[in-house]
Amino acid sequence: MSGKIKFGLIIPQGWFIDLPSELSSIEQFELIKKYAIEAEEIGYDSIWFFDHFHTVPRIEYKSVFECWTTLTALAMCTKKVGLGQIVTCNYYRQPTLLAKMASILDVISKGRLEFGIGAGWYEHEFYGYGFDFPKPSIRIGMLEEAVQIIKLMWTQDKVDFNGKYYKIKNGINFPKPIQKPHPPILIGGRGEKLTLKVVAKHANRFNVPHASIEEYERKLLILKEHCLKVGRKIDEIEKTLRADIIIGLDDKEVEKIKERIIKDGRNKKYISGEKWEDIPKEEYFNSRIIGTPEECIEKIKEYIKLGVDYFILYFPYMIENNSHVLFAKEVIPKFK
């Protein structure tokens, strides 16, 4: 653990159908830029974007801003906030190219890259962008090799790698990242047999999306076992949580947001193709941080007791209700 409690803001980019459709694409980007600058001003430690191209929880023909190009643009209009991906889909870019992109963003931002990576899961956009969709064991195997290659490209003058999925000969990557020995590597996912094994071997940070207290505690116990097997201490890995925040000044405001989420059909999990399945309301809301500022503070404290010290947060309907501002004013100062 780093000892400091940090909060990152996931900025609406269209993936959750969360950009005003009446705006032009130029106006939508200006809105994204506004929130990036505001996040820095009101106390968030970092800003984050999803690495996705097709909308959820239903397919619509609307804007989705690509995370790496968007973050690079925002590096030029911010000064302090970290710049993260929650998380980069490894399969969408060769690891050598991704290492180069990440290095340049770290240089442009003067050392603010917060590198997140995972195996990918959204089958519909895999096929939509011309990629195969291998079974999970292959995607995770590729992820493990990719992380090794990226580390080498960040730290070595010349890279040779002969793996099952990737083969690199005389790879060169200059300039190197500003952060030394390299930018922190966050690996995201919830798979207990394969993904957590990769986390134990290679991650500086571990991230679980939408995990209840009980689920997160179970993941940590399993991660500890994997760490013991590879000779690492689990305390070497920073624990992060990717969470939705449903916050309001009173119970009435909170319930209004919850009701809208159900009405809009956002309580879903992806199955395959264009098929989604409803998550029971109780299960869905149990894995979110919900309540008044005081109630959110108490829920966050429960995660901190488990060892979580970095919260990467998404606020449903924040463009309309400014709930991220309420959180910054009433919650973040309690942990600084």
C-alpha cells in the first residue's frame, strides 16, 4: 500500500451512452476537456477512460472517444492529475506498439501515466473491429506475455522475446518513460485461476471492477495464495477498486438515481454478441458505493480496512447532477 488514499475520476466518454447526443463531436470533446480540468481543480488524483469502442449496455450508433488519443490530448491541458486507462485491452494493440504509446504519453505528461491493462472481454467490439476473440485462457496468456514485453521495452535498449504468442527481435523503444524504473502497471480483472496469477507475477497494482466487500476480500485471499507460490508478498501490490458511486445529499436523491438506473436498464452483465442479462437489483447495488456523503465515507472505510487505497470512480449521470463535485467536496477531504 502507498499509505495515501487516492481517488480517480472516470470521465464520461460515451461508452456508457453518457455524452449528450445533441452536441456535435467537437462539443463533446470540449465537455470531456472541461471535466478533466475540473477534476484536477477539485481534488481528484487522476482521470481515467475505458478502452472500448462500442457502447454498453446496448449497441447504439453514438460517440465513443478512444482512450489513448483522448488522454494524450488531455495531457496538454492538465498539469497534475494522473492519466489512466481502466483498462487497456491488450488484444487491440501489439505490446511493442502499446509500450511505445505509453512511453510517449508519459513523456508528454511529464510522468503522469497510470498504465492499466487487461485481457479484454467485449466480444461484440472485438469482431466489430476485425479481431478474433480467443478463449479466455489464450487472451490471458497473451496478456501475461504482453506485460513482460512492455516492461522490457520500457527498461531495455534492445528487446528480444520468444514467447508462445509474441516473438520480438531487436525491439527498440526510445524515448523511455519518465517514471523509473517504469510506470506502475495496473492489471484489472476478476478471474481467480488465471488473471490473479498474472497479477501476482507482474502487477504493481491490482484492480477489481464492481466488487462487494465480500467479493474483494475473497479475491485478496486467492491473490495472496498466488503471490506465495511465485515468491512475492501481497503487500508489494497496491489494491485498487473500480466502483460506481451513487451519491446524493439525502436518501431521496439517492433513490432517484437508483430508480433511474433500473429504468434505463443499466443493471446488466454481458453474455455474448448483443446479448445482455439483468443483474438482480440487490446484487447490483451491493457491489456499488451508495448513499449520502456520510454513508459513502463509511463504505469506503470498509474497503480501506481490506487494504484498498486507490478508488477509481464512475458517477452515473454526473453530467446532469454534478455528483462528482458533491463527492469531491464532502468525501475526499475526509481521507486527505
